[in-house]
Amino acid sequence: MDSLRSESQFDYSDDSSSLAESTKSRHSSIGGPYRNGWIDKSFPYCNPIETPNDSADSFSRPLLSSGHGFPLWSPSGVNIGDVGVLDVEGFFTCFFNIFRPSYDAVQTDFTPSTFQPIYPPLRDNEIKRNPHQFPPGAVITTKGVDFTRASTSPLEVRLSSTTREGGAIVLPHGASREDLTSTSRLHSYIQENALEWYRYIRDSIEEAIPNGSLYVITGCDKTSSCGMASLPCRGGKAKAVFREQDGDPWTSNANARTSYHSATYASKTCVAIFVRGMRVSLSAFTWKRQLEYHAPYQFRPYYDVLSTPVLGFRARMIRLNDKLLGDNANPPAEGVPEPFHPSDLISQMLLEKSRCACVAIVEDSAWLNCVEDDLTLPKVIDLVTKVFQRSEPVSQKGLALLQPKSRFNAEETESTSRLCLPTKTAPWCLEDRQHVERIITTSTLVTTSMADNLSQYLPAVKVGGRRLSTSNRQKPHLNAETVQQGNKSPSDETAMPVADYPRPNPQDQNNEAPLHRQQRDEESPKKDRQDKKVLESVHRKMESTIPTRDANVSGKGHNAGIRITQPAGKAFGI
């Protein structure tokens, strides 16, 4: 614990340049990725996709909006106090339980040798139980997924989806719920052991786990049997029928993906369909000094987020296009896939707001109370912004937490932030939204089409004749009017187009005034040298943070641009 709390007092002489660049100047208004000096690569990066994948994420992402917790595609026995990680297949891997001693039968072989359970032990009055949270025959669906209960004995449920990404859970025997009434006494215990847990799990499984992936379970929903259905509507409708019978109860078409799980009655254990808990993360400096693993870029963790809408007119047009022309395959991503969890972004933003903290704990209740809609990329930004509207970061003795605001302050904040205007009562509304966007864009290899989709959902507010955008100013997107080919030789056939600001048509140089022509000729070499220095400086900074394959420079003067090509065809312009 002392090592974590004193981490901020370490001598950062070797990282003085990075620290100086990562901290915004008190009197400076400049912000952005280049101001940070280096990008925190300990967290998984965001990979926007346009088409839902055939993975467990297409099931868990939409069901996160149900407000019950993280849905498990592969349910298993989970208990309150379990410490583990989620994998991309929707399975929770438990390493040990903080309420049981190391010799207990519940503990696994991954219990640390120095492990000591929390004291005092867990008492029954600390757990709130509801054995009838979901009645028998209950069906949990997302928006756009319709179901019809054809019969109740035996249970028969028919599902059909009109959403581009949806999921459903059928509970023939219902489900129970259990949660800790309070988690406050766990905070100091987790802070003392967080670093050791990360190090031990990494050494035990012999592979690096991303920052923020450590999950301490504080609640779950359990059942004896359940049917899972992932229903992405791509082209045609996704349909599935659940009939309670011996064997596999599912019948579905090609667009649906189903699974069925039942408890082991011999051991009288139940499987968990939803888990809730606390995500534990470490500060960038603590991770860099204690746990950083310099893995090749192709092994960096990432999570997928759908960047296109799942419902509405535009979603119907995309479905029609997929039906006529086939699905648009997503470009392959470089790295190791991880499941998407809203706390990944919340933890990263909380640590950046709490500079003196070494450990951050984000409880699922912080975002479960705010989620209302699907979790496409623009809605994820809205969700994280709303979390920090209703909660405030609190740092105590090196531990960062989110503390709910009072009801009066929360209502006042919400009412003033609906227009996203910087006012005296909520001057940080735009700042929080831009903060989330910066975290995503600085850690994401955003292609041009993804940037188009993202900017389409970012509103702008007109105040006093001025248009205030909720995102940082960006160059126009590539189109027929803004694309300008750079000066390339006949042998250079692969030069990338460079986005340029639209400007009025230049005057005929033959009619140009001699004085203006002379002034232009004299200033052009000087301006070219200045632009070249700026490009070289930017290129050096980008090389230190993001791996590149090649860089094509084109244009002169204020038309100059650089196009950096990334692995897997991802590229962005500067």
C-alpha cells in the first residue's frame, strides 16, 4: 500500500520531458494529443467497426443497455468477492475470492502465495438477495428485438430482430439476484493489493492483461438454465425459436447465433447471466514503472464498438444496402481483442482527472444508472459524459473514486447541460465531452469513414452568431471538393490523397498585380521552410507513439499535409 501511495512522490527525472508535456500549462489553452507528450497505452484502444461481428460482443454490447450489468455469453458459477477478468468469448475467469481463505475449496489454483482474505469476513446481512428478480419464462431483450410467447408449458418463445445488433436471454426457470449492500470497506483493501494482483495474474497466465481489466464481483444474477441469442440483423431478419425440451432448445436462421446453458444439478450450482462489480485500474506512471510490457504492436489489446446506428432510417438504409450488395466486412484490426466495457473509458478519464491517484476504482453502478440507449460509439461518448455529469471524481490517499453528486446538483447539472453550453453552473460540459473524444481518438486508428460517422453524431450549438462544436476542430472529410492530389512523380502511383480546406478559386496569375506576385515569390520559400519544420516535428512525435509504415508528404505552404498509413489499412491525416 505504501508503495502505491508514494508512487506519485517518485523521482521522475528520467521522464521529466514526458511529464512536462503530459501536464497542461496553467495559462495555456492548448490541448490535444500532442500536448500529452505520450499516449497511455496500458488501456485497450477503441476499434470502431461498421458491421457487427459474429462474436460474443454482438450479444453483450446491446444487452449492456438493459441496466442489469455485464451479460455473459458463456455463463458460469460466479460468487460475490470473485476477482478475475472477462474474455472476448463472454466468459468470466475467476482467480480467487477475497472473502475466502486460501485453503477454502472455492479458491482456485491461482491464489497468490501471500494472499490474505479481507477481514472481517462477509456476513449474511451484507448481501441483499431477491430470489424472484426474474419470474419463470422471463425474456430479456434489447430495443428492436420482438418476442412472442407461443406457449408457457412447455415454454416456447419466438424472437425476431429488426436491429442491426441485438440480443436476448430466455429464462425458463427465472433468475435470482444478489448484491453487496455496501462496497466502501473493500476500497482500501483493493488499493493495497491491486498492483500485486495485476502482477500475479500476469505471471500466472503468462500473458499481459490490459489496464482496467481486473474485475471484483459485487453482485450477480443467477439461474439454473438460460438460452442466449445474438440477433444481428444483417440484410435479412434474424429469427430464432426457443422450445423447452431435452437437448438444444434453439432453432434459428443463418443470421442468429444461439447457445444454451444449464446448471450442474449434481453440485447444485447456478450459472450467472449478469455480473456487476468494480473495475480496478492503475495510473499510467504506476503501470509504466511496475507492469509495462513492451509487446509488439500486433499484440496490443483493443475492443470493438459499432460506429453506425442500429435503429432508425440510416440503419434501415444500411440493412438494405447489405441485403442488395452483401455485408461490408470490417478491416482486420491489429491486436488482441478484448470485450467492450464502459468502465474502460470511465477509468481512463477518472485517472486523467485525478493526477495524484495511483489506483482507480469504478463501480458498475456509476454507468448502470445512466445507460438508456444502445451503445454505439456516439452513444458511448454520451454515456461517459453523463456519468461525469452525475458523479464527481474524488481522490483520497492515492485512490480515485466516483462519488455521486447531491440530487440538487445533479438536477441542476442535467438541466444546464442539455444544450451542452459552458455556463457558470456547468462549465465543464463541453470539456468532459471533448475529453472523452480525445481519449478515443488518441488511442484509435480512425479511418476516414469512421471519422465521418463519428462527426455526423457530434452536434454543434449556435450561440450569439457563433457555432460551437462539441468536438475539436478537424479538417474536412475527403470528398470530390476537398481531395487534392499531391505533387507526385509519374513513378509514384500510390501517393495518398490529402484533405485540404476548401477555398475560393484562385485568381488568374496572369492578371495578378506585379507587387503581389513579387511578395508571394519572396515569402514562398520562407513559408515552405517553416511548414517543413512543423511537419518534421509532428512526424517525430507521431513516430514516438504510433507505429507507422510509411508517410507520404504532399503539397506546399498551407496546403502541406502528411498521410500516415497504419497497419491493416488504417490511416489518418495530419
